Amino acid sequence: MIETEQSPPYRVFEDSSLYGILIGNALAFLSAVTRHWSIAPLLWIYWGQSVAIGVSNVIRMLRLREFSTEGFQLGGRPVPATRDSLEQSALFFSFHYGFFHLVYALFLAAGAVGGRLAEAEVPWVLGNIATFAIAHGYSLLINHGRDFRQKKPNLGTLVFYPYLRILPMHLAIILGSTMIGVAVPVFIGLKTLADAGLHAVERRLFRGE
């Protein structure tokens, strides 16, 4: 146990950090419908959201004071529970996660998935990405004093959990890029449900419930 004082039980409808993510998805939905978007702008928006999730995770790791490394290995070697190991793990995650998103961005820029982004769509896409970045930043800030109070977090879980957070979303997006027209709003709705569900799972995981 890290602290004797327990965090209040997690309740979805009292989670103000969830509302920011829902607002981000609602803005993407309205933009897609009113501007008759194809899947390309949405791919870029959710790519930006994934980057925001990764940045938040690095900050979360570097803020840790106590943590477990049970079962966690890097390069085939057990990772000791030291500050140096924490910083090296954060660096490893930043490189690995960043490289994944760099390759993904190159595919998007080439129009290999979803087609090319029109110049007129760029400001709208950047605005949507900024909304998600603020939402995830707010979630990190508001939950800082509530997370990891029940037990020490496992560093290995923090290194790898963001992939579980984003891969289902992006696989669905890529599959959705083969759909046309009316499928786009429906697709955003399904993505929003997945986003909200995974956020709730994340909050329960971090609170040790």
C-alpha cells in the first residue's frame, strides 16, 4: 500500500475527465458530418489523440515515487525498482511508441490509408487534436492525486498498457476506412463508445479497484 487513505470508488458519471474525451469525439463527429469528411481527417485526429495518450503516459511514469517491477524485463533482463530504471523505461517507451506513430504518420501522409488530407481540412484537424490533447492533459492533472493510492503500480504495465488503449481504436479506424459515406458517422459513434469504455477501464486499473 502506498497510502492508508483510499481513493473514492470510481463512478463513470462523476468522472469529469471522461467528459473531455466525449467532447473531443463529439467535435470530431460534428466536423465530419457538417464538412462531409472522408475517413482521412479522422485518421489524423485519432493519430493525434494517440500521441497525446503517449505523452501523458510518459509524464505519469516520471511522476512515480514508488512502483513495482515484478515480472518486468527489458532486453531479457529483470528491471530493478530504481529511479534510473524508471527513466530508462520512460525513454524506451518514448522511442518505441514514438517510432510506431512516426511510421503511422508516414503512411497517412502518403495517403496509403484513407487517402490524402485536403489543405482546407488541416486547421479543423489541428483544432480537433488540440481538444483531445487538452482532454487527456486534464485527465492526467485531475487524477494525479487519485491514481495508484491503493497499491504500487507495475512499471511494466505502464510501459505496455497504452498499446492496449489505442490498438483496438486504430484497428477499427483502419478497417473503417474501407467503408464509405454514411458509415463515417456510425463509425465515429462506435469509436466513441470504445474510447469511453477503455478510459473507464484505465481509471479503475490506476485506482487499484
